[in-house]
Amino acid sequence: MTQARFKIVFNGELMPDVALETAKENLARLFKSDQARINALFSGSTIDIKRDLSENEADQYLKALQSAGAKVRKETDKAASLSLVATDDHPDPAQSTAPSAESSVEMTCPKCQHQQPKAIECSACGIVIEKFIARQAMLAENPPEVASAATPYATPKAAVAEELPEFGELKAFTTDGRIGRLRYLAWSMVLVFACLPLFAIAGGFMMASEILGGLLIAVVGIAFAVVGIMIGVQRLHDIGWSGWLLLVTLVPAVGSVFSLLMFIIPGSTEANRFGPPPPPNSKAVKVLAALWLAVIVLGIVAAIVLPAYMGFADTGL
């Protein structure tokens, strides 16, 4: 009994979630064909991509083409099953040497792209064309694994990205890292408290020696400015800005507005290009920040009350 033969039929439909251009590129790579011939497959008419196949060969073509994105189907090739004439895959040995009309049909080798009359083997590289296409169809079922084994330049599958911690490490004496608004106020207050006694000591030396006292005041002032710049840069990093923007504070009028923005604009809650967010504020940070605000309020009240008191005192005299 003659074994049933099958064919692969395609009408231009695509597999779910597969883009048209992606399917065309996959088919061109699978059959080693140019884009023009692949475009002809999507004309909208039903095309027999391959005929007179055994069931195993048809299943291989079906899987490979569906993996490439083409919604093909396998059908019984009744014409091949009932035909008594020789086929391309099963030529008649008695007529193998006889001239055929198909011998004048040009074909392209899928491996070396050699142009030649239609034949079972390529006259240039010697491959059996049908076996080569079947092999390519089998390899197409698992392209990622094959690509990874074939080239040392494949993208590594291991996670190589740097995993950032949930919170950044706090360091006062550096321009790296981030601090929030309350911590910026708290650290500024600590800096002021630390420098006040140093300025007082330098002032005491000033009474004994102007040169020595002036030198100490300059050293304390420079240290105060350097540390202030460091924590200011970290505050800008928390917003997502470059630390060089701190130079804007030196511009008259504009610098005052910019300094105010540093106290108002909140930082990003997620990691940015300067690192992960700072840890939550402790009670000490909140107390010191509130103390800073209290000093500002008292300064404003004093600036209002003292002139009025001095005017009242002068009137009483």
C-alpha cells in the first residue's frame, strides 16, 4: 500500500503575537532566500510551500515554519499520493538520465547561493538540497541555544547588572551619595555648632597675635566651606542634579532663590544616577532640623522686635 504523502500550505497568516516583518526575516533566514521571494508568500493566496512529503518530514517543516512565525498547516497531498509518475523527491531511475523540462528551471542553492538548473544536489558545494533544508528546519526549532553554542560573542544569560542596596551609605565628608532636605538642615546645624567654638578659639588667639589668630580663622573658615560644599552637593544629588549647580549660589539674587529651592524640592524616592536613596530620617535628624527652623524664626522675630525696642528706648531717653 502506498504511504500517504503530505504538503505544507500557507495563506499569509501569522502566528499569534508575531509581527509581519519579524516573520519575513525569520523565513528569509530559514530558507536562505532574498526578501523579494519571501514577500511573494504574503500575497494573500494559498501557496503550497512544500509538497510530496512524508509525515515525519511534514511535521518537521510545520514546526520550523510555525516557530518562524508563519501559520502554516499540513494537508494530505492527494495528487502526490495518487500519482504514478516520478516526483522530485523520488525520481524514476529509468528516467533519471532522460532530459526533463524542469532541468531548464533555475534554482538557488540555499547554502552557497549558487545559481543552477533545478537538481537534487548543488553542483558547486555538493550538498543534497532537501536534506540541507530539513536540517535547517530542525535547527530553527531551538535558535537561542544553537546561537549561544556557536559563538563566543553571544549575550551572557547570567545577571551581570549591579544590584544597588535599598538605601545609600551616609558619609558627611564626601561629595558622593545623597541626603534629603531634613538631613541637609541637620548636618548644616551640626556644622555650625562645631565651627562656633573653633571661631571663638581663633578669636582668642587673635587677641594675643593677629597673625596667628587670622591664620586660625582662615583655616576654620576654609574647613567650614569645604564641608558645606560636600553636604550641599549630596543634597543636589538627591534631587537628581549635578553638584556643579552649587556654583549658582554664588550668583547675587539668583543664588538666594537657588538655596531656597534646595530646601524645598524633595529628592527622588528611587535610585537615580547618583545612587540609592538615603535611609529614613532618625529622631536626632528631625530634632536638629526643627532646631534650625527655630533659629530662623527667632532671627526673623529678633530682626523685627529689636529695631522697635531700640526706637522705644531712644524715645524714653
